[in-house]
Amino acid sequence: MIALRARNTWVIWLSLALALLLSVSSLPQFMEVGRPLWLALFLTYWVLALPHRVGMTTAWCVGLLADVLNGSLLGQNALILTLVIFLVMNLQQRLRMFPMWQQSMVLLVVFGLAQLVQLWLNALTGSRPPTLAFVLPALVSALLWPWVCVILRGVHKRLSVN
């Protein structure tokens, strides 16, 4: 087997840094409840595109960075992102076959489960009362998936990241 030399892996880390910035950027108050799960979206793309480069360890490290950046309970985002990437890695072969709208539907369920875990963790710490609004970020993220996928695929192909 021929070993491929990693090329342009800085693009992956730069995109994840962009996702971190997008996840903490300020939004108008009415849009705050539906903030997309940027880190989950970007990590999902890279896991589907380059599973040999991005995995659960990357999700855990980026999640810890998000915890520090958000000032949330240390390990909360890391646990949620690792769960998302675990589910995506298990569904990877199917997801790559599906058309974009079916990928969005599957990711809606995956992101919904992640939001449910986050709601559970918030209820345990007493930081947020449980409401049905926890589904909105998963829905917004699933609707954004086709655009995120197309943009990152263009960057991936143009810079030949492997």
C-alpha cells in the first residue's frame, strides 16, 4: 500500500478555527436561539471527506477549545462533538452514498441527539431550563449542511487537501 503524504492539512485546522470563531460570534438576540452547530458541521464534513485525518480525537480537542472559549463546563462540548463524530463515522459509508437532502435528514437526527445530550447536561448543572427550543440549532444546521458541504468540498478540491 502506498502511504500518502499529508498535504495542506493546515486547511482543515484553519476551517476548524473559522468554525470556532463562527460559534462565538455575536448574533442578534432573536437569532441566538437557533445558532448553527458550526463545529459539528465542519467536523462532519472533514470526517466524511478525510476519515484518515480527522476523527474523534480531533473532535475531542476542538471541543475542549470550544469549552474554554465559551466558558462552559469543561468537557461538555468535547463530549457532544465526540458523540456527533462517533455517529457520523458509524454512518459514513451510507452518508456518502445518500443525496444531499437525505444527508441533511440523517444529520438532523444526529445533531438532534447531540442537542438532547446538551440539554440533559444543562439540566444536570442547572444552567438552563428544558425547552423545545433545543431542536432549533439542529434544524438550522441540517438546513445549512448542503451549503457548508459545497463550500468545503470546493476548498478541499481546489487546494487538494489529503
